[in-house]
Amino acid sequence: MLFRSGFMNLTPEQQALLNGEKGEMMAKVMKTLVMYGDTFGAERMVPVTSEYGHTVISYGLAALKPVYDLFDRLIDAGLTNGQKFTADPRPLDKNVPTSFLEDIVFKKIMYTQQDRFEEQLRKLGITDEDAYSCTCYVDQMGNKPKKGDVLSWAESSAVVYANSVLGARCNRNSGMIELMGSIAGFVPEFGLLTDEGRKATWIIDVRCEHKPEAQLLGSAIGMKVMEEVPYVRGLDKWLGTELDDEACTYLKDFGAATASNGAVGLFHIENLTPEVKEQGVALIKEGAQVYVIDDAELQRVQDNYPVIWKDKNAKPELCFVGCPHMTLKQMEDWADAIGEKLKANGMDKISVPTVFTASPAVIKELNKGVYASKLASYGVIVSYICPLMYMNNPLCKKKAVITSSNKLRTYTSARFYKENEILDIITAKEEKK
């Protein structure tokens, strides 16, 4: 077998892999990566330098059988010794409210391959049984890339966080490309892996009177700039100039909204994110467009979200908070806020079934303190699932589901409310019939 890239200059090691030195299957993996790079005009392949990988595919949908068949071929060829990795959240949790019919759809029609797929992930090198979360970079998960690391990831909310907040380098890859990059140990260098590709083509001037909701601000920016790189000015007024826990949590949710409501893979925050601290306005390309965001603009954006419930005035049946997964501090803050609101309203429990989602590792940490029992006493369910996978069930789509996640709103029938609005709704007294 002899195959050469149409554009890239490959090293002898890379060409040897391509020519079959480590077997036919590895050669096919390498050929796929080379063709991917050629498509985007990459001039070379660069090593993946992060300690761990991350895969966006974590759910055993019956429709993805060709993916599982390919995984079997990789495993049979012995290609399981690449990076250890984490994966996106599992799709099912018996603790999350479902009807009898919804359960049948989940288990007999949708996620019929879940056990098979998780066994494949174990053979391919997933770190452990708790390694399922879209926020693999939080401290409890242990998969936090270092500044300058080259990654082979695909999960959009994790890619934008790693690029922007951590200063790592990763393109928005597809689910299988990410795994192949980890197996081969190389990825094509283009886009967000290059200095030029990381420069901003948009300037975002935030002129709000109050701290803007992270998910709403991210949504507005994502819909405006789409896949381009924004340089945000004025946000450091509320976030400060250091990437502390509060700032990182805000940027987690902000970034997820830019990535899902648009296709942003990298943002820069003036006076805050690592590359801006080093390069400042040199990161802004000449001729960058300007988008001014004030409180009125954010309200306009929210008012224009479509409501696709059959009955737009329906009483909420379920609430999801945590897409992407919540941090430990977020759950603790929400628990305090719910407790105060319930007390003020003379109530003991929330009035809308509510699910907080977080990584298994964060949930374990939560369970060590008093907040797990507090949330349980208020009626809040804490789960490790992916709300998107829950809402993929056609029967669940018919529910009046509310959320503070703009990612969940974008991809499902869930209706978006700001966090303070969610708090009011789930702690409101039910009207007596």
C-alpha cells in the first residue's frame, strides 16, 4: 500500500504508518486523517500532546450500528493503546422521571446498543467507569489539558473551553476523527491549531448595565459570528482579570452557548483569557467586524427564541439545569438559592420536577457534604445523564420542558429561561384547583 497526501508534507514516521508499517487498519486510520487534512489545506500533521483524549460518542443508539462495527474492527486490530480518554455523558438514568412508554422507547428502540458500546469504550481505553461527562476538564474529572496542548476532541462545549479558557489547541472535529487522531497520535494542522486561525475576526462590545446571563450572551454572540473567532470587550467588568472558579464556570456556560447557537470553537475575553493576556489586541485581525451588545439586545435575542411546545401556555412538566454539566459550586449555589426561595414562599419542596446534571465525579464529591441531602429534601434530582439524549426520545419531546441551557434549547423542544426565571418557576406555589 502506498498513499501520499495531496497537500501535506509527512514525516518519515507518518508516511510509514500510512504505508502500513503498523498494519492495514492503522494505515486506514492514517489515510482518513490525511484526507481530512487535505480537505482543509493542512500542510502537515502535528503530534497530539495532551495526556488524555475525549470522545463525543457515549450513547448506544441503534442507528449508530456502523460506528460500533468500526469500533470492533479497530479493537480486533489491536488499536487500543492510544490515549486514555473520557467520554460524553451516558444517556440513561433510572432516577430521571420517565413514563412506562418512554422507558420502552429508550431501552427497546433507542439505546439498545449501550452495553455493547460501553464495553467497546473500555477496550479502547476509557479511563474508568466515572469518565462520562461533557465537562471532562473540571478538576474532579482529571482531564484538563495544559496551555499549548494539541488535542483531538470533538465535543463542541469542551473544545471551545479548552481552546479559550485553557489555551489548548483543537479543531471542532467529528466523532470518529477525534478517536482516530488519538489512536494515530497525530492530527492535521489547520484552523484553530494555527496562530493565524486563532485571531479574532469579530469585536464584541458588551455594554450591559448588569452582568449578562452567560448562556444568553453566548447565544447572541454565537448566532452573530457563527464559526468565526470573537474578541469580547467589557465582560471583564464582571468577571475580573483572573480565571478563578467563578469566571471559569461563567465561561463554561458562555462558551457552550456560542458553540451550539453558532459554531464558535474559540473566543477571547479582554484582560482575562490566556492568549489575550499574552498578545492583547494583536489577536484582532485588521478589518474585524463589530457587534455591540447591551441589555436591550439580549432581551431582543431572548424574545425571538421560538417556542415549539404544542401549547405555548402549558405548565412546565420538567426542568433541566446542567447542559453542559454543572460544577460542584454551581450545585451548591443553586441549593442555597432554592432553599432561600422556598422559605420565602412558605414551601418545603419545588413545584416542578427538576434535574441537575453533573459528572459522576462531581456528584461523588457533592455526596460527601450537606448539599446532596439539601437538594434531595427540596425534591431536586441529581443525575449524570446528558439532557440532550433524554430529549431525543420523541415522547419526551412532547413534554413542556424548561431549561436555563441555550444548548438544550437549540437542539431540542425545551424552552429557555434565564436562571433567575427558572428559580422563580420551580419554587412558585401551585395554584389550588
